[in-house]
Amino acid sequence: MTDEKINRREAIKKTINSGLALSAVASVPHWILPALAQGEELVPFSDMPEDYNRGPARPGAPHWLDTRMISDFYTDNMDFYVVQHYGQPEIDINNYKLKVTGLVDQEREYTLEDLQNMSQFDIDAGFECGGNNTGRFQGLVGNANWRGIRLRNILNASGVSSEGTEVVFFGADSGTEEIPNRDTEVEQSFARSLPVAEAMREENILALEMNGEDLPQSHGRPLRLVVPGYYGVANVKWLTQIHIQDRRYMGRFMGRDYVTLKKEMIGGEERWVENSVTKIQLKSAIVRVTRLGSQHKITGFVLTDGTPLRNVEISIDGGPWREATIDPRSTRYSWKLFTMDWNPSPGDHTLVSRATDINGHVQLTEEEMPEKASRWENYAQFPRTINIS
């Protein structure tokens, strides 16, 4: 292990474990992460069950954050949310291969050592599951520093043909799917796709590391695609094949599942429209309130598709919107943690946040959201209720 890797890992670990504002490299900005200070108490939300408990992370099992416990810029690898659809495959690392196939000038195959010896870069990227919702109090979310290879370097090395329009990413996780109206089952691998132009973005990464450590098993060891600004479903884990083709990929998780069915106006006609879950919708959520003496602090996060954020604001009991303070370490694709001091009166209160991007788009209320028949893309404002004694 190189000294550079050790230093990166220790810097990120110190950030996660101490609550001190260290970047993944070395700098120390003047920002105090929302870790509990001495004597600071968590104030329970009245919209949550008193016995709410998501339980600890378990190997091979789905997992989500207790968002009241978000206290660091980077989510610990063991607490970053986990969703999988065909289990978690064990890959023989010694014999691992990544194949690049299809409409390319030259098909290629890479060992893990080949990938590790290539030029590396890192990026902060936070994302949520396309099905994240209020039922889990927005817990299918996380933020990490990812290190690996630029996807476009791998694509350019093979030379994408002019006929190639779609890049498909296949994981090693697979399962059987029933064919409707047929007494037949077929085996399918988890897969997602991107148009060639989107795949060529410089920020797309084939990640080998997460928060300064080798990629954990539950997050796709040894190689995971991370598409900053996209919902988690796009970030294919246990990646084994990249295939370029001349048509849209219509696998289950692209064409039939993770598809948002909502009403839109089409040429003056209201129609139901299906869209694959892709780029993150503008969203903020308040996730905790703490008390230190008589002073209270409200904390939350914002996610975007990479569009710069203008601000995030908080309204108390339907009152005026007040601007919150955003962690200045926030980058284009990271989550944006925000805080606001609050000196409340005793009694019941309703808190809500809203994010506004640089183009003036404001996070929608539940009433403003398009009518949806599917459970994906839940980005409405999230009112919270709390009792101050």
C-alpha cells in the first residue's frame, strides 16, 4: 500500500470519526460538522415513532441511515445505505476481469491489477436510492469520497464506434425473472445504461476505493460505477462488463423497473408518461434537531444533479423563510449539509426546508408535485413536527 493511499485513508477516517472538518486530502476549512457537542442533546421528532430503530448494518442485508445520526461530511462505509436486487455476489478477486465489448474498435479485458495501475482520480459524490422516502425518514442516502478510473478513459481506449449510442453496464449479481404469460424463467444480471454522451462525462468513475479504503463487498467490491448526479440505481456494483450497442437498453432496471410513471402535458394533452429514473431531482430534508441549553440547531441535507445550489431555507410554523448555513466543503456532486440556529418557544412546531438552485428552480411542495402512479423520485418538501418542552 502506498504512502499516498495510507494518508488519504487516514485523513478521511479522521473526518468520519472525529467530526472535525478535514478534507479528504488535508485542508481544514472553518466549518464545524454537526456532531453532538458536549452536553448537546437530540430532540425527538413527534412525526417519528418513539421506538424507531433501523438496526445495525448486517452483512449481505439492505441497510439505511438513521438520518438523525448524520454527523459527518462523509458517511462511514458501514453506515452508507445498501440496496441490492439479486444479493451480493462473491467475486474471485484473483481472477477478476472487466470486459469492454460491442461497438468498439477493439474489445478489451482488464484484470484488477491493470485497473489499479491506471491513472486514478477521486471525487466526492452523494446520492440516494430512487425510492428513498419519508417512510424511512430519507435514510436511503449517503455521501462518500470515491477513487478510481475515469470511465471515459476506458471507453476511449477501446474506441467507441460511431454507430454506438448506448453504454450498458453489467454487474456480477444476477437472478431469475419470470416471463409474463409464459411458464418460463430466465436469468438476468443487474444492468443499467447511459447514452454515450452521458457516459463520456469526465466525472463518471469506475471506483476502486470508497472513503480511502478498498471498495467494501456491500458496495460492489472490487469495482463499481459511480455516475455523480444520478440516483443510486445508476451506480452499478460488482461491475464485470461494459457493452456498447446501437439501441436503447431495455433490461428490467432500465425499461420496466425504476421507471417513474407520472402525468405530463404533451402537446396540450395530459398524458401518463414513463421515464427511467436517472438524474437526481432537487431535494432537501431536515433530519435532526439538537438542544444545547436553551439554544437549538436544525440540521439537514440537500441533493442535486450537479446544478449549483443558490440556497436552502427553513420555515418554522409557516413563517418567513430563513436562509440556512451550508457546509462550505460541499462540492458539485456531494450532498450539502446545512444547519440553522433556532431559539424556539415551548410547544408544538412544524419545520420544513426548501432548496433553490442557481437557475431559480425551487424544491416543490407535495401539492406541487406531478401526479405519480409509481413510487420513485420522492423529492417534495418534507415537513417535520417536533415538541419543545
